[in-house]
Amino acid sequence: MKLFDVYPLMDIELVDANDCLVTDSTGQEYMDLYGGHAVISVGHRHPHYVDKIQDQLNKIAFYSNSVINNLQTELADKLGKLSGYEDYNLFLCNSGAEANENALKLASFSNKKSKVISFKKGFHGRTSRAVAATNSPKYHSPADTVHDVQFVELGDLEAAEQSLKEGNVSAVIVEGLQGLAGIYVPEEKFLLGLQELCHRYDALLILDEVQSGYGRTGKFFAHQYAAGLKPDIITVAKGMGNGFPIAGALIAPDIPAWYGMLGTTFGGNHLACSAGIAVLDIIKEENLMENASELGAYLIHELQQLPEVKEVRGRGLMIGIELETAIAPMRKQLVKEHHILTGVAANPNVLRLLPPLTLKKKHADQFLTALKAVLMNQTEKSSA
Ligand SMILES: Cc1ncc(COP(=O)(O)O)c(C=O)c1O
């Protein structure tokens, strides 16, 4: 059997990893500034993470959501404390798309409406409701277009209100910080304005923190830069398990649950919870939010000094570097000559940095030196 060929692959097979470094099958090490798409939060193969999962594997790896699993309670307790959302309730599932799918369904169950407002360039996953709320027609199969979604420009409160006024809006879904699009930070007053509009028109505000959550931006959630913002539902995945598939929705206390309302076979299983608990322990013990904030500010400041760079956007260790031209040749050179992995974005001129939150200053400096060399090389080539 062959693999269903949906991914364009880099010509690298990774066989080993340690903190911010990954090693390929030829023994070549790479600095990981991509984190496997913002997934590696606490560094590859962190000893506490490995121990927790191994210990759990030697006890019980899985049982379904038909028996008590105190690991779920421990995870919810630690997540509530570290995120500042102690009074919210946690629904556990397996991926970012599934978290958003459930969040949108929950909103509709809760207010009995069906329309969704989402934002242009945003990304919420590939399942039917989540992809319908993603403004990329190439991802929409005809079966996904049955959902009633209206797309509004990020930042345009007037358009959002116009759409809410038309009625039947169940939910407004927005990324805490737009990632795949090319790192676009929503203004704080815009997010607060959305909250106010949602209250006024009885719609639920869903903050998709799948990419921007779990300390990546220097706060637990990117939306926490907007003081006073308390979404109805917050979705998490990626960094939550540092590579172990686990995701969730944090649900405001005024939204009631009933048996059968949501469900999943694998969600919240013993192994996934062990991974999730280990991640929270490490973020707290190693002050990784502070590290992301400080190192991110340093990187952003240094990147802003480079004359070849058009704009640097982001917060903490979620950074977009925009050039005047496509970044593809530069990214290739970073891999081939400097052994540094970085990410792309929907905007072809944007290089995306999503490193482990354990990144050290020496890594940041190594990247800056490599980037300067690559930018100079590209400038020489284009003027030759
Ligand atoms: C903001 C955001 N939401 C949702 C998703 C979907 O997550 P998953 O691929 O785990 O389904 C992603 C994935 O990149 C994302 O960046």
C-alpha cells in the first residue's frame, strides 16, 4: 500500500530529537524553529515528559470515557490554575479541528442558532464545521459548504455587527493570533469589541488558541493581552501535548452540559492526559511563558533592525518575518546550509517561527547570524 499523497515533503527523515534540536537519518542535526508546526512546546523528549508517559504506559494506557479517570481531573485543575480559567469546564478531545468542531456545535446547542461569523485569512481545521469557518475555498469540499458562515475582515467590527444584526448568529470564532495566514495580531480593542457585540446579540465568542495558546505568545493565551476579555469557549491543541495528540475546549461556567451532548472515544485517555499534565508541569516549573516573552521580544527587536525585512509581526515565540519577495529560496538555504528548520505561511512572503518555548538566547543568535548571511546572499544574487 502506498501513502495517500497529500503532503509536499521536505527531503529529511527525522530519527532523533532533543530539546530544540532534531537529527536526521544521516546524523545531521537541525535547530528546530518550527516545532513541528507549533506543537513542540516544552522541547523534544523532555525528561519529565518522557517519564510521565512511560510511567503511565506501565500502568494503564487507555480506557474509554465510561469510567472515572482522575488524570483528567488533575489536568483540568492544573490547566485552570496556569491559564487563569479555574472556573471554566474542560472537554477533552484529540485535535485542533475537533476542538473547534465541538466548540461550534456546543455554541449552537447552547443558543439554538446556526450561523457563524469567522475572519478572512483565518484557519480553524479540516473537519466540516471547522473548515467551513476557514476562509480558503481550496479546502472546501461541496459537502462543507452546507454551513452558514460569513467571513469578515479581521479588525472590522462594523462588518461583524452588520452580520450579527441579520440574526441567527450562534458563534463568532477568531484566532487569538492568526497563525497560518502569516502572523497577524488582532487589536485588543477589536477583540473586546467582539465580546461586547456577542453579548449584545446573544452569540458565543470562541477564541481559537490552538496555535497561539499554551504560553507561545508569552501569556498562556494570546487573547489575554486584551485585559477583560473572557471568551465563552477557548479551544486548545498543538502545544497541549508536545506531540502527543490531545486537544480541548475550555467552556465558560454558564454553559450547561448534558449526557451525550459531546463525546469522543480517544479524547482524554490516560496516556494523553499524562502528556498534557507533564507539559503543564514543565511550563510552570521552567517559567516557559516568561522565556517566550523575553526571547520573543529580543528576536523581534533584532529582526526589526534588518534592512531587508519589510515587517516583523507577532508576540513571544510566534513570529512572522515578512520580506518584499517570496521566502521559499531563503527558507531552503536556511535548511541546506545552516541546518535550521522554519515554517511557511499562506502569505508566501512570510517566514514563520514557532520554536519550542525552551529556546535559548544562543539559538536565537545562531538564527540571526544565519538569517543575515542568507539575506545578504539573496540580495547579492538579485543584484547580480
Ligand atoms: C489556529 C488553528 N486552529 C485549528 C487548527 C487545526 O488543528 P489540527 O490540525 O490539530 O486539527 C490549526 C492547525 O494548524 C490552527 O493553526
